[in-house]
Amino acid sequence: MVANNQSAFLMKLRGIVSSSGIPFSFSEEAIREAAEIEAEFKWPFIGKRMDLRGKTTFTLGSEEVAFSVENENDDFILGIHSVDVAYLFPLNSPLDESAFLKGKSVVFPEKTHSMLPEAVSTSFCTLREGEESFTVSVFLKINSLGKVKNVSFTESVIKLTANCEPKEVEALFFDIDVSSVGFLRYKYYSVLQQLEQMFVVGAILKQARQNRGA
């Protein structure tokens, strides 16, 4: 939810948010739990998690979800890797209850009122380039006709290769300004091949959808 900076509208929106019962603050217990996570949390032994730290992964705007694309014979393997926030705190913990009450983050011009305290929302709950994160991954095997042949889920750990801006990625493939494209190819060199494959998979899925009459 995003609000503009017009004061009258902003005050009305704040009133709507407040009257809906969505709290702006956190309980002392939730703040304490977040501080403990920030101070003591260390990546434990991976255990049964799938180690995907060697896989090329990238975000497209959202810093909560990463993607990976690979070829397997004539098929594509599309990976979607979402931050495993639930790993940080157990069910019915103060942070869990706080997140349930808020339901979502509310973005105002001067400040974002996050669903979780900043200590965890801006660190462990976001994917950052070059950093490791615990994730939940889903892999879709897609053939050249856009048919999803197989779907699998797993708990995983990734090391994000790059944070990509959607507008820059779009310009990378469609901008006629050669100088701009050259800079973007350099900036996203580490994920360029995967981005190209992402466009191919997107085109295949779009065509399959149109063939179904959607």
C-alpha cells in the first residue's frame, strides 16, 4: 500500500489504516524477539536444505523473490526462490502474532511501516546481492510448447547473484540506445544468459496461454 505526499490525503489514509485496526507499532515482546534474532542469528548447518549457493539467481524488482533459469535437454527448469521468513520465528511467537495483526507493510512517503520490525525486515527478510539467504524453492520443468511437465518444492539456501531493476532489464533487450545497452550488459553480465533464457521462457508460456484461448 503506497500513499502520496499530499498532506490531506495522507492524513485521511492514516486514519483509514488506524481505524481498520492495523497497528503501526510493535509489542515489546516482538521488538525483543527481533533484537535477539539480529544479535544472535547465525546461519546454522544447512541440514536437509538444498544447497543452491552455486546457482545463478537474480531478483526482478522484488527483494523477496529470486529466479533461476536453466536448460535440461529440450526443457527449461524455472526456479522461484522465496525468502523463508517463517524459519526465523516459530508459529504463535510474538513476531508471528505481530505480522498476523498487521497483515502487510504500509508505505508512506516519509516512512515504511513494515509488517515486521526493521531489524529483521531489512536484513534476513530481503535478498541482497552476494549474500546468503534461506529460501523455499519451487522448480517447474517446462517444455518448448509451454507445458509444465513437473513441479517440485524444497527448502533451500541461495547466494543471490544480482538484484535486477525491471525497467533496466526491459531496456537491456528493447532499448535502441546502444550506449545504454552497453552499460546494462556490463552491469548485468553475471546474469545476462539467465535473463535471456527468462525472456524465452516467458514467450513460450505466453504463446501456450494464447493457444489455450486465454
